[in-house]
Amino acid sequence: MAMSKGQPVVEPALGQAGSAPVPAERTGRWARALLVFPVGMLIVFFVVPLIMLVVVSFYRNIPGAGWEPAFTLENYVRAFSRGLYRDRLVYTLEISVLNAVLCLLAGYPFTYFLVRLASPFWRKLGLTLAIGTLWLTYVVRSYAWSVLLSATSGIGQVFAWLGLTDRPVGYAPGPVATVVGLMYVFLPFMILSLYGSLKAIDPSMEEASMNLGARPWRTFVHVVLPLSLPGAAAGAVMVFLLTMGNYVVPSILGQPAQWTMPVIITNQVMNESNVPFGAAMSVILLAVLGLLAYGTGRLVGTARVHPYAGSRVAVDGGERR
């Protein structure tokens, strides 16, 4: 194109719109290079230890002399043939389900009314207070509950003073203390999961339901509850899995009858020095957790893909009675 006489010629500077684009090959190489560190960390600190755990689970234990490399199934046969270990696995599943249900029953009403607060300040304050216990470790919280649930101080003394019991009763260590401690430790995780799910529900949907003649309880059952199921399911799964792998709370607040699989595994490794058998029970526990996580993950994923499934308000010229 011809340029008029005296018109300056401006060359594009580096990095401006006129510069040449970065080749796709170079971008791909940088992306792969950035993935080297996290993938390497995952392999070194997760894949390799997991492989070592599986390999050691087939070793043969030598009482008083450690273990020797071998390929034997006696560790798995012992884990499945002894009623003690089967019962501990079943008990771990039962208390994990119980804790997930209790956290859901306690966390859902609290989170529902927290989300419905008009003031953002009070919502943030309530959420901060609810998850503030996460700043303390499991050990501190467990020992705090062991004091509160003892016969010499705390709740036992309060019940006796109110006349609910004839004398101060101690609940720790025991099943009550174990359930209370697990619920207290993992309830914040349920609240966090429910908060995001309930906060995402459009208030206009509830208003539309009530404008069509539905009562509040019917609106909750057919609109709010189905839309919050993904968050509730995700929270229940999270609490269940965390409870399955928790060692601190059952070991501090529970008696041997309340010991879960992680406590039994630790006892085999640290006290009995039977590392192969502890590794075998760890593999069994990981397999059970993996299967349960896969199955519940598919259910939660289905609920997220179809979030409005089951969400309806039956109105025929007003609310049905």
C-alpha cells in the first residue's frame, strides 16, 4: 500500500498486538513442564508408598525378629477368618454411618437458618464460629471432651446438680464420648458442604412456590431439600470417609470395645510389631473406602447432573390437602 509523503512508519513493539503469536508447541511444552513437579510429588508421596504397603502386606511376620520378604496370603486369611477383625471392620462402618447421619441431622437445620439470615455480618460470624474448631487439632479437642464427659467435672456434675442422675456419671471413655467426639470433630465439614449448596439456591424459587399456594413445609420438602441433596450427600460422604480413617478420637475417647480399624492397625504395628498384618488390614480398609467412595461419588455426580430431579410442588389451584 502506498504511504503518503511525510507519514511516519510505526513498527509494532514486542508484546503488542502486532507481535507474532507464541507457537502452540512451545505452550504445550511449558504446560507439560509445569506438571512435572505436582505429578512427581504425587508419585513419590502417594503411589510409591501405596505400592510398598501392598507389597509388605504379602510378607511373612517373624515374631520377635521383624518380617521377611515372601508371597503369602496368611495375613489376609487371618484378617477375614478372625471374628475380632471382622467385627472391628463392621463396627467402623457402623459408627461412620452413624456419625454421618448425626452430623447431617445437626448440621442441616443450623446451616439452613444460617443461610437465611438477612445480615451478611451475622452469616459470616456464624460460619466462622461453626468452623472455628478446625483451628484446633484432633488431640486437643478429644482431650477437652474427655474432661467434659468425665465423672469428676463437666457434664456429669451438671446432670447430678440438675437431678437428672443420682450421682455424677462419667461418659469418657465409652461409646457416648466416642460418638460425641466424632460428631464434634467432623460437624464443621458437613456445615461447609451444606452452606455452599443451600446458598446457591435461588430464593425466587421458594417465593414462586409459595405464590402458587404451597405452604412453607411443602416448599422445603419439594424445592429446597431436593436442590440441596448434592451438598448433603457430599458432606455425608466426606464425614463418613474421614470417620473411617480417624485414629485419634476413638483411641482417646473410646474403650477397646469402641476401637475402630485405624486403632487396631496402629496397635498391630506399634505394639505387636506385626507390620505385614497391619499392612494387610490397611489394604483392606483402603479397598473398602475406595469402593464406597466410588459408589457414593457416582450417586452424588448423578444428583449434580440432575439437580432438579424430585423438585416439585404439587399445586392444583392451590395446595393439595
